[in-house]
Amino acid sequence: MNLGIYIQVPFCQTKCTYCNFHTGVFAKSLYRPYVDAVCREIAESRALREIRVDTVYLGGGTPSLLEPGDLALILNAARGNFLCAWDEVTLEADPETITEEKARAWRGSGIDRISLGVQSFADEELRAAGRMHRRKDIYSAAEFLLAEGFRNISMDLIAGLPHQTHKSWAASVDQLIALRPQHISIYLLEVDDGSRLGKEILRGGEKYGAEEVPTDDAMAEFYESACARLPAEGYEHYEISNWGLPGFHSRHNLKYWQRQPYLGFGAGAHSFDGHRRWANVHDPAAYAAAIAQGRTTREQEEEVTLKQALEEELFLGLRQLAGIDLARIKKDYGADLSGRVAKLVADGMLERDGDWVRLNPAKLTIANEAFVEVLD
């Protein structure tokens, strides 16, 4: 089985109001030392160099903040230490960070897929979320990328941003479809209590549009409207939050959902070899110091038990619209799920076709209820 590589770049221009990820705003002087540390971590994994790598994902944070030459250094480090036959190399990018020169350099370094953080086409919503870009930047970014030959572009929207309405949501979806990216992700807003927006909501304040966050019912309606619209435009709904034109499903992310092995490099990056999971320290300075001093960067490590593996198979499998193969689950884990599945099929939560069972497409917004029942 081929390996995927994930590179974590924890740098941002600003912190989104709803975000509580282990990313932040750092001085640009820290960028290059961090890149050097990532390259060194990759080099120290050379014991695995006989493993074939077919996908790379540069995520964050905002990896497009790095100089193209620094991104090329990371990719060259991967080429020098693994058997690389890349089918897909993805870079996460914010629209306002993209220039024609950067796009050209990215193509030259081997990046062939861009995941563009659009989130909304409404400037009021983008401002409330703390985003740096505006609607016009999305169109400029798309123009630069297409001019430089990118033909695998993913764009995302967030349902539930402050000030979002049914009208503004429909307008964002319309504009997204008009740009015709090869891949689309749609996420429901999740507000962490530790984020600026989360704290403001808890205290009943008005900053960051806290009073203008749509209701859960409205968010579900936004999502369901996209579920109805995108297939009519040729997009295949293959994972709860993801749609792709034929042949453009995210190959790297499928590794996560199908429990395939991947290695993560950088501060806070996670790895999985099929039996164990481990994660690096989250603080970029602590990560770089550990690399420089020859100490382990790992913050946590655990063996995945058979029970945990089964739960992951069920949860991740049902997130995929294709569903799960009950016969394989029984063979690999000795688990007969027929009883649990029969009840959920009768309740209309799941659909069954022979040995395959999948979420009812009409119940995706309440999928967690099915997850709880299956995992119980």
C-alpha cells in the first residue's frame, strides 16, 4: 500500500474568529528555520525510504505564505528520502496570498492541486470571520492558477458564518459553481469554546458577529441545499463534506478515510502506520528546538486496539457515501453488525444493498445519530 505524506505549516496571517487550531501569527523570520527543521525531520525518516509515496499534502495554517523556494525545499527533501511517484501534490492556499509568480513557481516545484480557502463570496461574512481576503481576491486567485495550468483546484465554503442568510448562501454556491472547480468541500461551522467567536457567544456579546451566527436548523438547510444542487452540476458526493467532478476525488484525504498509512511532518503533524498513531509537539518553536537538539518531536503515541480500529472503520466508512462492506468488517474484525444495521435501516437512517450499508442521503445532517448507534 502506498504512503501519503502530510506537511504541517502552522503559520497564518491572522487568526480566524472561530478557529482554535494549533496555528498562529508568527514573525516571517521563523519561516525558514521551520522549513529547515521539517526537511531534517524528513531526512531522519530515511529508514522508510523504500516505501512508495504517491500523495503529498501541504496543509496548515496557510502554507501559501511560505516562499515558493521553501516549499520546493520541502518537496525535494521528500524526493530525496522516499520512493516518490506522485499522483497528487496539494497545497492549501488563501486567495489573497496567490500571485502569478507564486502559481508559476508552485507548478515548477511539482504542486499540481490547490485547495483554496474560499469560505464565502460575501465580504461581510469574510470580515466577520476574520478572513483577510475578499470576493475579488477569489476571482484573481482562480485566474492566476488557471493561467499557470492548474487543472485540479478545490474550493471550500463554510455554512453558518456570522451574517450568513439563505440568500447569501445561495449566492455563494452559485458563484462557486460558476467558477467550476474540480473539487468542492462544504463544512458546517464548528465554533470552539476557546476561540474568540466561541467566547463571545458564551458571554452573550456582539463582537465578531456573535449574534448573527445562523441557527443549527439554518445551517442544516444551507448544507442540504448544496447536497441537492451540486450533483445536478456534475459533482459526485463521495464523503459527507466533499464533492468532486469524476476523477477528482481527493486521493490524499481518501487515505485518512480509508485508514491507509500516512506520515506527518512538522509541528502538530499526525502519523499512522496501520497499527500505531503518533503526533508531533504542537508548538513550532518547541518542534524546531527538538529537531536541532536531536530529541524526539513526538508528543504522543498509542497502539490502536482492535476495538478502536473497528470504531474508526465504521465512523470513517459511513462518512463516505459508498458506505462500508459488512462482510469485510466481519472477516477482519469478527464483528457481526447485522442487528445494529437492521434497526437503523428500519428507522431510515441507513440504506443496505447486499453486504454494503451506507447513510441515507436524506439523513446526512443528522449522521451523528447513526454513528452513535452503530458504535454503541
